[in-house]
Amino acid sequence: MSQSIAFLGPKATFTDLAVSRLFPDDTKIAMSTIPECLDAVSEGQTDLAVVPIENALEGSVNITLDYLVHEVDLPIRGEIITPIQQHIMVHPDNDSPAFLPETIYSHSHAIAQCHKFLHKELSGIRCENTTSTAAAAKIVKENPERKIAAIANEMAAQEYGLQITKHNIHDFSHNHTKFVVLSKSEVQYKNTTAVPQGYKTTLMVMLPADHSGALHQVLSAFAWRKLNLSKIESRPMKTGLGNYIFIIDLEMKMDDVLVPGAISELEALGCKVSLLGSYPSFMVEEAADQAEVSLKTR
Amino acid sequence: MSQSIAFLGPKATFTDLAVSRLFPDDTKIAMSTIPECLDAVSEGQTDLAVVPIENALEGSVNITLDYLVHEVDLPIRGEIITPIQQHIMVHPDNDSPAFLPETIYSHSHAIAQCHKFLHKELSGIRCENTTSTAAAAKIVKENPERKIAAIANEMAAQEYGLQITKHNIHDFSHNHTKFVVLSKSEVQYKNTTAVPQGYKTTLMVMLPADHSGALHQVLSAFAWRKLNLSKIESRPMKTGLGNYIFIIDLEMKMDDVLVPGAISELEALGCKVSLLGSYPSFMVEEAADQAEVSLKTR
């Protein structure tokens, strides 16, 4: 049965790209903010939601975390990590070596991510901010008579019928965005084209008091059990429950002995521990462009 | 002597607000991306740069961190933490109880931050995304004949002569953004209206290998010296230098004994440690609106 998925839109954003890889056969519903996505799944309008949680281009991590912590009771059912690959694209009518854009449209973060390229290759060309990379592609599509280009992803080029004139113009090649899949019930990963990367378990730990020793004790509970942490992040809490909250990702599936043992030990230390989810992790492989095929795939 | 400051613009963003509190007498120069701000100070066009580094509304943390780690050699000379307070505002011509906007303009993150308020109080009203909260205020200023409102900060209301019809409509009252002050030379904090919060020292630690025990050892070096960590954040490194990088904030000024001792111990464990800065921390106090004055200030 097809699942309905609320995602951070509009069409052809990086979130859309991640959803399309993970759930190729399901029904996507674009929402304009992260809380709208979370409300949709929380109130039963959709089966699941996919929103950015780390290094987000079109969303904000903290909005997602704050909602997960304070607002909704939705387990994490999966994560997908997508490389952020930015390309420069023009209307097909303007696809000639002589065409030089006067203005480049994109989201401010995308422009910032391609700063060195723009500085070196297209110095002096005006950049205009748009609300998403997909919105930039749409402007280029609708204005073939104007000397403009967009910075956006491959999906936006396809969606709006644009021609990519230069692939992979982003400055740092290791830039990724992590998205989480949230649902009240079990999620079906059918025909996914993303690559499985094993399992993760995410815990939220509130320390009883703000001192360095407490965090050290928390980590001891994992270290002596040889539980590998793939991420730890502190967030300030201003709600009186404690000074800091830690989001900890373990590189394993929830088990019957080790993780419950660590949780009990943390609770005995006075911490409040919540399980945000235990779930499969997926990765979207980087698309090699023509120029790089020989280096990367042979 | 007046200092020149590159900041993430446009005028009346939350970055502008932070800079105006911290450096009321200095010269502000608005830039449109974080890398532009960092290049400006790095290449000597301005004396300093102020950019968001955590929980950013108009910028992305990771862009700032990646630039600090990989690109520029600029010490952190200060930080300022600003509460994110969102207000709804209209053109003064439309400031009547009978006025009901048909469309509300703001940055998508601001709309997301006010999601519950909008859902409850202004349900069904269309929201349109803009590239910044300040840009939304500008649209409202320029279109008095239209039935529109903006969500933005107090500074934007002043800058564009708008009337705030409802203060503090953001859902979570503990939402803050942290900005860092970067400069090659000493920074003068003259006539600042922000409140000093003591000193911090920020270290970047690269672990030799990716295992939970390594992080535990790193924290031991601080814990047994009773050095208090106010923040720890892991970031994946994809450059071959190690799997993870940790950004650690200590709640103290760099000293001659304890911090250098911890650094030496970390280096002996095979870590690569960089001092990103040791600097004063400032806080902008929350502005109380009329309704809240009696509760908060008396």
C-alpha cells in the first residue's frame, strides 16, 4: 500500500530529492514549513514526514529538534543522508558557450556554498536570493528572454527543464544534509534506491546539573560498554528541567542488554533519558558528472 | 577609532540587531552571505565580521564552521547571544483593530517559529516566504494599499516605519541565536549595551580514530581538571584527517596552566587541537513588550 509523505517543499528541493530516492513509489505532499510537516503526520493527515535535521539547506535543525523534544510524540523511523551537490543551470534557449548570465538566482545558503566558485569564475555577476533553490530554477524557467541562471540541484533542472552548464560548483565536497523519517507506525522501505548503512539509535539525555563531570559520566556509561557514538550534540534548555540536553546517536540497533543497561545507569545518575528512535540509516550516493566519471567510477 | 564591521545583512536582520547592541558607535557594512563577511575581514576590507554560528535564523551554522575550520585564519574575539523575538507588524495606514491581513510575509524559518500562533490566531491566512525577515518588512512598507503583514523583529519595524500589532508571537520562548565576532586584531567593545557574561574558550579537536573511547578520553582531560564545558558538538570530517571533529566551548578564559595542560594531554593522545579563540561573551536582554512589562521588570 502506498504511504503518504509530508515533506519540506516546494517540489525539487533537496528534501524532495531525498524522499524520491527513499520512497520512489509513495505519495509526496509538499509543505512549506517543518512544523506543518510534523503536524500533518502527528494529526494523521499523512503516514509519515521527512524533514531535515542536520546541516539543512532549506530548513533549520533546531526547529526540527525543538518540535521533536517539546511538541510531538513521533519516533524517528529512518534517516537519509544526501550529498549537497549544486549545479549552475540555464534555460535551454540560452544553452550556448557565448551565453553569460547577468544575474544568478539561488537560496542564500547555496550562494554561500558556491562562494569560491562564483568569486573565481563569475566574479562581478550579481546574485539574487530566492526562498529555495527550486524557486530559483522556476524563475529561470519562466524568463527565457532574461540573461539569468540558477544554482540548484539536478532534480530542479529536470523538474523545470533547464540545462546544467556546470556541475558540482559547491566549494566543499563533503557537504551533506541529514533528513529524518518520522511516523507513528512502522515505515515500509520498498524499492528504495538509497544505500542502507546499518542501524542507529538516538537518545535524548537531560543532565541533572550543568557541570563537565556529568557529561563525562554520561559518556562513561557508553564507553565501558564499547557502544560507539556517531554523534553528540548539546543544546541549551531554558525550561528549568536542567541546563543542557544532549542528543546522542549510537551506531547500532536498540538491543535487549547494552542500550537498556546504559539508559538505566544514566537514570540512576539523575539523568532523564528519552529514546527518540532506533532505525535504519540510508545514504544517497553522489551523482558523478560527466567530467568526473572516469575518476570516480573506474 | 571607529571599527568597520561586515555583517550578514540586509539591514534590520537579527545579525544587524546583535551588531547594533554590541558595537553602537562603529560602522556596519551589510553583506549578503557569510563567506562574503569572512572574506571581507580576512582580506582587510573591514576590521571585523559578525556572523551567526548557532541556531541561526538567516544563516547556516555549518557554513560558518566550515569556513573557520578550512578557509580562514581568524580568531573568535567575542560572542553575542540574542533572543529571537518575532512580532507581527503592518503598515501604519492599516493599524486598526478591523484590519485583517490576507497574506503574511516572512522568512520560512520565522513562519515555522510562529507556527502555533499562526495556526491558532490567524488560521487560513496565506503565508509567503521571503529571503529574510527584513525583506518581509520592506514589502509591507512599500505596499500600504495591500492587505498584508510581516513577521520580523523590532529593528525591522523601526527601520521600515511599521506598526507592531502583536509582540512575541514565536512559539518557543527560549529560542536564541549565537553570533561570533571575528577579527585579525584586538576588538574594542565600547559603549556596548549588551550584558557581559564572562569569558569562553573554543577548541577544535580532531580525534585520531572514530571510537567512543576516544571522545571519552578527550572529555576526561577536561573533567579531572574541573574545566566546565558549555558546549560540545561533533561534526563529520570527510577530508581524511580523522572521522570526527569536536567543537568544545570552555566556560573560562585561556589560562597558563589548566587549558594548555588539557591541550598537551589531548595531543599526547593523538588528537589535533586548534584554539579557535578565547573571548568575552555577551547577551542581549529580552525586550519586554507592554503586556509583559509588569510581570518581568517589576
